[in-house]
Amino acid sequence: MTDQDFLQFLLDKLNEGYEEYKKNHPDFAKIVEKEEGKPESSYGRKETHCESCGSWLQGFDICDECGRINK
């Protein structure tokens, strides 16, 4: 088995597992279908760094370093 064959085998197994997971979790599958093909920036995730000073926000809106409220 060549490296390419092994890589293809792993990708096939990964895709099988992913399809099985979507089948067993219909809510997840709906979200994936809705978001598929959209750019990552459109997912609505929160910023992780302060817009003002660049410090790590640790999951909060208020920066520990400068006190700025980030949206």
C-alpha cells in the first residue's frame, strides 16, 4: 500500500464516519446543510481579541487589559 493509497483510505473512513454522525444527529446535519459553502467569516463567531489593544478576550466582551467593550 502506497502513501497515497493509505491517505485515500483514511479520507474514505473519515467521510464514512462524518456521514454516519450526520445521520445520527439530524440537528447537526441541518446546520451543516444551511452553512455549507458559506465563507468562514459569515459564521457569526465572536472575535477572540480586543479591537482596541489586541489582548485575548477569554470569551468575554470586556477586555481585561484596557476595559473596552467589544462586540
